Amino acid sequence: MKIHGLQKMTLLDYPSKVAATVFLGGCDFKCPFCHNFEIVNGTLPPIMDEDELFSFLEKRKGLLDGIVVTGGEPCINPSLPSLLSGIKDLGYLVKLDTNGYHPEILNNLIGEKLIDYIAMDIKNSRDKYAMTCGLSFLNTDIISRSIDIIMNSGLYYEFRTTVIHEYHTASDFEDIGRWIEGAKAYYLQQYIERDTVPDKSLTSPSKDKMSEFLDIVKKYVPNSSLRGIE
């Protein structure tokens, strides 16, 4: 397996843990607001292979608590179970970031005890899901299946939405709230404008809008909060 990026230490990506973040290439979504699009579209070359990663992690034992595996979308890589198994064998906790479009893989990873924490993106309301992912069609029943698996996994988890002024409205968050009602944790992340994303015309919502949307989802998921507010 090729590794496309490595953040050697982070205090933000794995709640309450000191972690490293591993970036895998490729994704089946084409989100116009993706901050890692050079990893998704293959323009960013790999920086190391799996053996080099394990050598780095061996040296960091005792300094790091966990490893975050993100992308792109990690679940499209057939070697993901082997990678996670190797990380677990080194004694690390594993957090997986996913778009939720591979519920059976998620189910298998949970069953094999290869992950300890799951963060799943909820891109938008069901009616606007495909558009927000940059696709012409998307089966939201698959997303619902992943939501159900995660909420019944017994693991630590969170759902999160990157909120974009052009894409999200109050009615969208009413739908999302009902969709994930009763979840352990849900975060609204303010989109940060960057010139590296596919659609450079997208803008950040205001603080007031973020607070309005938070009030809506709190009716369904009391443990909801804001991230990245500027």
C-alpha cells in the first residue's frame, strides 16, 4: 500500500489522544469543497510505502496514542484491513475517517476489532447528497446503512458536516438531524475557503448561520457542537 501523506503528530484529529494522521489516496466522491483533492485525483504522489510507515510507527511507540487513517476514502483500498491490523499489532488505537459509502467494509472492520473510533461525514440532506458529493447519482440508503452500523457498533464515533454557505440551509439540517437522531456526537465544521479546492467560488457560512444550524440539530442530537469557527 502507498501512503500519500503523514502528519507526524496531531492533538486535534483523534479526540483526547496524541495521534499521527495517515492519508491514503483515492476517493469515490468528488466533493467540490475537498481540501485533500490532490490526494483524491492522484496528482499528489505517494510519499512512502507501508513498510516505511510501520518503521516510523515503531519508533513512535510510547509517544503516540493512536493513528488516524483518512484520505481520500480509506475503504476503497483493498489493503486497508492489512494496514489497520499492522497498526493495531504495534499497540495503537485506530481512528477511521470515512464517507460512509462502504457499509459492509465498515461492518467487517468493526467485527474484526480493527478500529476504535469512527468519524463519518454527513455531506448534506438526502435530497442534496449527490450534488454535494460532486456526483450525478448517489444511493442514500447506503449512507443510512453506515449510520445504522456505526450507531450500533459500541465504538466511539462522531458524525460531522462541513457547512458551506452555497450548499446548506436550515431545512437541510432538519433532515440531517432526523437522519442521525440519537447519535452520540455530531459536529458542524465551518468550511474554510482555500484556492486548492475544485470549486473556488464556495464560501464560508457566517457565525450566526452556524449557530442557527446548531440549534436545529441539537433538537435531535443534544451532543452537537461547532468546530473551526472563525
